[in-house]
Amino acid sequence: MTDPDFVKGNVGGVYDDRECSCPREFYQRGEINTSLFFEDCVRSIDFVLAYRINAHEPTELENTEKRRVFEANLISQGLEVESSQKDQIWFVKIHAPLEVLRRYAEILKLRMPMKESLCNLRISERSNRLRNAAHYLTNKIPGMSVVNRSTKSVFSSLKHVFQFFLRNIYVDEEIFPKRAHRFTAIYSRDKEYLFDIRQDCFFTTAVRSRIVEFILDRQRFPAKNQHDMAFGIERLIAEGVYSAAYPLHDGEITETGTMRALLYKHWASVPKWYRYQPLDDIKEYFGVKIGLYFAWLGYYTYMLLLASIVGVICFLYSWFSLKNYVPVKDICQSGNTNITMCPLCDWCNFWDLKETCNYAKVTYLIDNPSTVFFAVFMSFWATLFLELWKRYSAEITHRWDLTGFDVHEEHPRPQYLARLEHIPPTRVDYVTNIKEPTVPFWRMKLPATVFSFSVVLLLIALAFVALLAVVVYRMSMLAALKVGASPMTTSSAIVLATASAAFVNLCLLYILNYMYNHLAEYLTELEMWRTQTQFDDSLTLKIYLLQFVNYYASIFYIAFFKGKFVGHPGEYNKLFDYRQEECSSGGCLTELCIQLAIIMVGKQAFNTILEVYLPMFWRKVLAIQVGLSRLFNNTPNPDKAKDERWMRDFKLLDWGARGLFPEYLEMVLQYGFVTIFVAAFPLAPFFALLNNILEMRLDAKKLLTHHKRPVSQRVRDIGVWYRILDCIGKLSVITNGFIIAFTSDMIPRLVYRHYVNKQGTLDGYLNFTLSEFKVIDSPTLYSLAGDLSNITTCRYTDFRLPPSSPEKYTLSSMFYIILACRLGFVVVFENFVALVMILVRWCIPDMSVELRDQIRREVYVTNEIIIDQEAHRARFERAKRSSSVLQTPVDQDMDAASIQEPNAKFINIEKLLTENLTQIEMDAIIHGENPITGISGADCLDEVHKKLSD
């Protein structure tokens, strides 16, 4: 618990270091965990460096010298270090004293909470005109008051039931209390009177670790030839000088009274999937960047609920209406005349259309009247999701005080400065007003950009080569299944060949992704980005572009190219002397659905397995390597309840600066599957919802259980990912329109029903979509027919003239009518959806009016507080200068104390408002002249009255 003497002491401006440094979580326990402190149990451990002695003696001598110089540089920056040894591993524990925290908080321009006594703000509720009008009418119209009372009674009952339901969904405030909103200001030692430095954990553990990491990243160490990159803890870890560098968790996941255990039990638990996330506590423990990721993931999952319900309803509609679909009955009913279809490959035999009965049923489940509605709905949903996220993000940004954060306030990356160390600073940054070196455009920037662009194009070409390999495999597989010793039916062969090719494609995706990630990071490093945010954005765009081509190339091929340019029997368009792939009689939509389902669901399932078991595997490997197997069990040891925290955290996996990148990438790729190709897979949102419910809790569990505590990082929003999501939403409108128009059979059905068939039914539609070919017109087909003289003609899916026509096998007029209708549908669909998206964006502002006014009010009040405090301080200094000649040495000492505590006037006001004073003490404050501040008692009393009236 907090010692009250710490708070009441230090009136002379000397702050107790223990009070300001120990993490807040310690005060929630009955007993302090000494393994989180130095040996004196006073100074907290803010960061830990670990290393092992190298068996090669010359290398170890060099590493020892690097460690000595590096740690000496840390001490010269004001940090305090302490070394310990355990199981042949050395641990260098680092503590940041208050003076270091104050100095670097000013350098980093951290926004810190102001004193509570300065932050009282009354927020008046905005009047509701509609409610006022309803109240007026209720009083004026006779009988309305009775109706109003009865309605309120019913509404109150429903409200109680609804609130009981919501209490089990919202965050439990008994476990995670709601945090009060505090005003913040950019920290400055000149304006330290605005901040309560002596408050318990004013510098939180997250802030302390961030400051220490900032220092660690910028300290040099000796290297051969004075290498420019001879600085920073990351470089030392890469060279094996240190093994790890990490801040500490606040305890074990089973240790009562720790935030880690609380989050593990009530947030990372899969059985608590229905509960809202405690975002404020996640942000306090892991930092803004990780908190914002889980906020976005939770909101995305919440919005998927609506899309999944609509998708399932559309699927059920297609399921129940299947029995009445005429073309399926024409194919499947045994009483109909057999229809002989032309071979699907040069080695395949003629086949009966009835073999595709099951295939036709599956096709209808995807290609039915509800498909258009669902595609329009998902375009509307994508826009609604992004607009509502911007609105929700504005609330989080305000709550977490990220409103005024500018990326240019970030300090340049140490790698960036190191590579420009030989260039004199010439450019003055327009935000920080600090001179920085400029990257030479012709000598460094342009060559790196051209090289990066060329390699990215090469990698994209490699993805298309992989696509070609999958196409060749699918064609070979289909031919093998049809021509083998026991040939399959056409429907089964198509499904099996498509499914196996999708699995092969998925394996190739993982191989190429591994190569893409490493190359993209190397290329981004060459581009010389100034800040970490700019570096991450550039890396994100590269990897996502490569992943986009990698994952979606095969899907785009099936959707828009497969079977579109094959020609016709007797005159096929060949590539490398081979026929192109063809679609079945119902089109390629079913194959597209199979490809989507296997890649999307298979990728999600495989990633989930990796996320669960891979960290456990690497932890076990690491524990064996460092000889910590006896510590691998998380159950507290009754014989040693105070195991060293720095020792137990060492066996955990590193999270890394870009640990969130694969998590975002996985979700954004999923978002593409849900929106871009949703017309071909209506159940995609449902499978995405199931995956995300599990993903959210597994990510939390992985972060709390298997990884070292990440260093807090401050970001403004989800960064470039939002722009990628916005581009995906716009692309989805185009792709869904073209899939419905050109891949599905919806347009031919509409043309047949309203233009060809006068009764407006689909009777005869199957024969309408098939063209006829005379076998004798093609030597290849004639040789395949052999002695089967009964096969004189075969059918194929196209709109061409029959053999009896003078212009046989040329495109018919119906083909051009349907083509015009397809293009017309695309134009109407695109414009209608674009209009809906514009309307949604116009109706939903990025920030609510109430939040905007509150932010303006808080900025105004904050500025007024600063101006008022500066005015008081200026008056003190003028009074001091004007009376310095008449002052005694004692008076001068008093004035010195007043400068050290310029906010003493407000401390006295707080005493009058909060403490139980005796009459003598109250008279001394109210009627006497304050010997420290020089403010008269009447002035102080006026301030009290003013504060009470507010």
C-alpha cells in the first residue's frame, strides 16, 4: 500500500525515488514482489539485459569490451544498473531514476496527465429537441399522459431485461473499473507545476520501459573500423553480445493481484468469448499500439455478426428453393434425354451432362437470385464498417489522448541516423525545428527505390509462375481422373481436381510468403525512411501487395479468365500447343467457391494451429537451450514463491517491434476474402466470424503466456491498414459486379426469362445455353468417337450458330445481346453501389458532434489552465525582483521554495477543500499572509469560493 508519508513529504521539491518509480500494480498486493526491484527493494527494474559467456575466448573478450562500453554509456545517461547471475546466465537490471524520466519525457514529447485539482470540468448534457417536443405534446394533448405512463412502464420492464442481458456482455466494472478521463499536456520540466510528479506511478511501467528502450537503441559500442551501425541494443543482440532485452511482466498468470493474471483469466479465456474486451486495461498494460489492434479486431468481429446473419439467410434461401429450380431438374431427372457433351480435354472422352447433377446443385446454392442482393449488401456493409470504425476510432483516440499526436513528433530511427552520420545536417524539420541530414536523392534515394520496385515486380512475376504451375497441375489431374483405369464421373473429377489444386496452391503460398517477408524487410531498409511509422507503412504496403497477388491471383484467374477464351470444338485457342482450361456447363462459379473456401478456411485453420502450438514448441526449445526446463511450469513453486521475475521472463519468446504485423495481415487478407469475392462464397463472413472469435482470445493468450512483455509504442491509428481496407472495399464493388455479370449465369437467365421465353419461366433454359457441334467437323473428336457411330453431335456451353447454319460455329446474335446486358448490369451495379457508399459516408460523420465539442472544450480549458498558471508564476517572479532589495536571507530562502513549488497556492486551496482543519489552521490560511507564495488570505478565500461555485 502507498505510504502516506511519501505523499505529504517532499515539500522542498526533492521527490522520493521509490514513490515515483515502483509500478502501480505493486500497491494492489498485500506483499511486494521483491524480484521486480533491485537488491535494495527500492528501485524498480525497468528493463533487463541478459547474456551468456561465449565459449570462444577471443570472441568473449571482444563481447566483454562491447558490454563494458555500452553499459558505461548507459550510466553516463543517468541510468542505474545492477548485475546478477543465475544458471550461467548474467542479467543486467536497469533502473531509470526520476531525473532521467523527466528529461526523456520532455525529449519524447510525452503527453502526461495533469493534476486532478486542475482538471475539474463540468460537461453539460446537450438538450434534445425531439425529447422536448414530445414532452410538450404530452402535456398539451388530453390522455397522452396516461399513454405515456403505461408506455414508460412497458419500456422500463423491457429495459431491465435488456440491461440484465447486456451486463453479461459488457466489461465487468467490478473486475475492470472504469477509468476516469484526465486532461493531458505535453510534458515539460518548465511547466512541471501542471503535473503531479509525486503521484503514485506518474510514470507508468509502460512509459518507463519505453524511455529506457529509447536510450538503449541509441548508445554506441566499440566496433572494428568505426562502423556506422555500431550502436543500439538490437545490433548487440544480433551479434550475440547480449541474448535478450526486455521489460518485465508484473507477475505470473496465476499470481493473484497482478494485471497479467487478471487479463489472462477474464480476457484471454475462450469461454469468455461473448464478453467485451477491457480495452483501457489492455492499453495500460501493453501500450497503445497493441490496445488499438485489439480494439479494431473486436469491432471488426462485432460488425461481422450482421454480415454472417445475412449470408446464412441467403444460403438457406438457396437451399430451400433448390428443389424448384428448373435447370437442375432438367439435368438430374432420369426421364430426360441424355445430352452428350464434348470432351473437356484432348485426351478426355465424351461425357453425359447428367453426370454433373450434384455439381449443378452446388452451383445453384451459390448462383441464385439472392446473390445480387448479398453482393450489394456487402458493399454497403464494407462502407458502413469503415465509416463506423472511423467514428469509433475517434472516441478511442480521444479517450487514450492520441488526438494531437503527429507522426513527425517521432524521433528519427537510429538506423536512419547512422546511415546519414557522415552527411552534415542541412534541413530543419518543420515540426520539431531540429536540424537533420537529408537523404541524397540521386546517390541513395533513387537507386534504392528503383531497385526495390524492380525486385517487387520480379516477385509478382514469380507469383504468376506459381499460378501457371497450379493450372498445369489441375489440367493434368483432371485428365488423369478421366482417362485412368477407373475413370470418375465428370462432376467428381472436376471437384477433386479443383480441391487438390487449391491445396497445392495453399502450400505454395506459404513457401512464397516466407521469402516475400524477408526480402520486403531488406528492401524497405534500403529506402531510408525517417521514422518507424513510415518504415512500417512502407513495409506493410510491399508485403500486402505481394501477398495480395500471391493469395488472390488464382482466384482472379478462375473468376475472370478461366473458360472465357477457349474457342470452340474444332478450333480451340491453344497456349504452348495445349488447350486452355474449360468450365463445366454451369460455369466456373462452383470452382471459384471451392478455391475460396479451401484457401480461406484452410489458411485460417492452419494459422490457428500454428498460433496455439508453435509458441509452445519454441518456448520448450528455448527452455532446453538455456537450461530452464525446471521453470517451464507456470504453477507457483510453494518452496519459492518469489522466483526471480527477470529469470522467468527470460524463457519467454520475444514479441518484436513488428509483432502485430502478421496479425493485421491475416485479418486484412481475410477481409479481402469476405468482401472482394463474397458473391462466390456467401458463407465467407460466417466462417470469418467463427475464426475471429477464437483468434481474439488466442492472440490474447499467446501475448500473455508465451511472450515477453512488449515495449509500449504510441501510434495515432491503425496506420496504412485503413487505407488498404478502404481500397479493398472499393475493389470489392468492381469484382462483385463482374463476377455476377460474367462468371455467374444470372444475366443469361434474365435475358431468357424476359426476352426469349414468353411465359417468363426457365423451361428450356438448359438447351438455350448449349450449342451443337458435329463430330465429323473435327478430326480429333472424330477419332475419339471411334466406332461409336451413335455419337454424331456433341454439345458445349456457348452461344454459337449450329452446324446447319451457313456461318456455322460463329458467335450468334444472342451472345452479343447477353454481352450488352452484362456490361449494362456492371454499369448500373457499380453506379448504384457507389451512390449508396457516398450516401453512407455523407450520413455518418467521422466524429460525433458531442465528441468534437468536448475535445474543443478540453483544449480550451487546458490552455486556460496553462495561461493562468504562467500568469501566477510571472507575478511571483516580478514581486520577487521588485522586493529583492528589502528581503532578508530568510525571505530569499522562502522565495526560492516558492519557485520550486509554484503551485503552492492551489495546494492551500485543496487543503481548505479536502482536509479537516482546526480553527487555528483555517484562520492562518484564510486571514494570514502566506509566507511561501505571497498570496493574501482573502485572495486564497476568493479562489476557494470560485472553485466551489464551479
